[in-house]
Amino acid sequence: MQPVVRTICCLIALAASASAQTSTALPATPENLRVTLLGTGTPNPRPDRFGPSTLIEAGAERLVFDCGRSCTTRLWQLRIPLGSVKLFITHLHSDHTVGIPDLWLTGWLNLPYGMRKEPFHLWGPQGTSDMMSALQKAYQTQSGSRSNHSVSVEDDEFEREALLPYLMEKVPSVAKSRYLPLLKLLA
């Protein structure tokens, strides 16, 4: 199993373990780690299953893994401003990337569902920089509030060794002690 897929599976198991401890969903607070499946669909356009996308909330951090069809719609249904998320792409299949232009560009709108204040942060496998350069070129003719929006891309195959320290830095100590056995699985 690829390290990225294994990491995501461990994070989902971590969230399932946390939610099994209570009868209701916990809000994403500094003490809680929350995983939300935004979409679990396939490339087929089905209205009952949006494209692949997973939201992980760790303290104030909002990390989205993959950006399938309607990712932005699902985020706003949760009242999460699009400008507040960082995006990780596991692989460059179309059903995992088709929502990127929507998340990137709509996040810049100065409306409650936008509000991006810094460059759009995106991590992904080799080829991600080329894909984003092509998208920037495709949308360069936009004018007004939707033009010249910066993007920060890391396109080395991100490994769980790099993701874990990032999450450990962002997850408060109370959550670390509660979830330490599962976090060790990621190391």
C-alpha cells in the first residue's frame, strides 16, 4: 500500500476511534481531531456520491485530501470557508483533481465562503506543479477579483514521514496524548 494511502487510512481509523468514544460528533476543537468524508465517489457523475475528498481538522488546521467533484460544495455545507483549507493530492487522477480550480479560485472571493488571505497551498505528487501551471494559464484571462491569485505548490511525493511532523505540530497536546497510539502507527 502506498505510504500516502496508508496515512489516510490511519487518519480515518483515528477519527473513527475518536467518534466511537462518544455518541455524538465532536466539534473540531483544539482537543479533537475530526475526519469528514466529503465525497467517496468514483469518476462517474453520481448525485448521491460526490468525488473523492476527505477533510481532516486538527485544531485550527483544515487539511483536505484530494479534491473531487463538488468538494467546494461539501466544504461550504459544513460552513468551512474555502480559503481556510490546505490541499493534499494523493495522485493525479482526474476524479481526485477535477475540483481544484473551484477550490482555488472560489476561495479568493471576498464572500463568506471564500476569504483566502494567503496563497493557495497545495501538496501533491510529481507533476502537480505542471498541472497547476497549466490551470493558471487556462484561467489567466479572468479579470477583477478572480485574477492573479498566487499558488504555493509542493510536488514531491509527500511521504507520511513529512506529514506526521506537520500534524503533530498542529494537533494540541491534549489530543496527542489521547490519540498517541494511533499517531504512532503513522510514524
